[in-house]
Amino acid sequence: MATEWEFTQGETGPLTAVITSAEDGAPEDLAAATSVKFNLRRKNGGIVVKRADVAARGADGSFTYNRQAADVAKSGELVAQLEVTRADGTKAFLPTGGIPVIIRPPVVAISE
């Protein structure tokens, strides 16, 4: 899994990644989960995306989240995490501590 995700401000479209289990480091079986939600918050605690549905998920820990314009409207440092409700009813927030996310401003051409 990536140790940090980097996006450009305003960049939309699918984000596909793999999440591993907090317990043993093996891929989390997201296909068997009853619910998988994507959470994104600013490092200072402000919520950007709360409990958004994940578009696709696999037994190999892979998932796809479709980024919306509002998700990446402002540059800054954020943290992403999945909220997984497993088939047995237990909840996990993966990965533990979240994934650091950097949203950078776009590079704008300067006319001479």
C-alpha cells in the first residue's frame, strides 16, 4: 500500500488502492464486508469526506473511490481511512492511523 497519496487540487476520477488488515498485514477481504466507507479529513480535524460509499471492492483488499471536485477543492495535508464493517459485524478503520494525503495546487503556466 502507498505510504502517501498525492493529488493535484481539482483532480477528479477514480482512486484505486489496496488496504491491508490491521491485524496481520494481509489484504482485507473488502468483498465480504457488509459496508465499506471512505473517510477523508484535514490533518487539523476538519472533515472533507465522511462515510462515502466505495464504488468497487475486492477480496484482495482493492477498492475504488470516485473522487469528487469538492474532495480535492483545497490544497493541504489530509488523512484518508476506510471504515469497514465486516461480515461478522465488527468494524475496522483501515489502515490504523490512516493514509497521509497531500493535495497540491496545480502548476499554472506563466505567460511571458
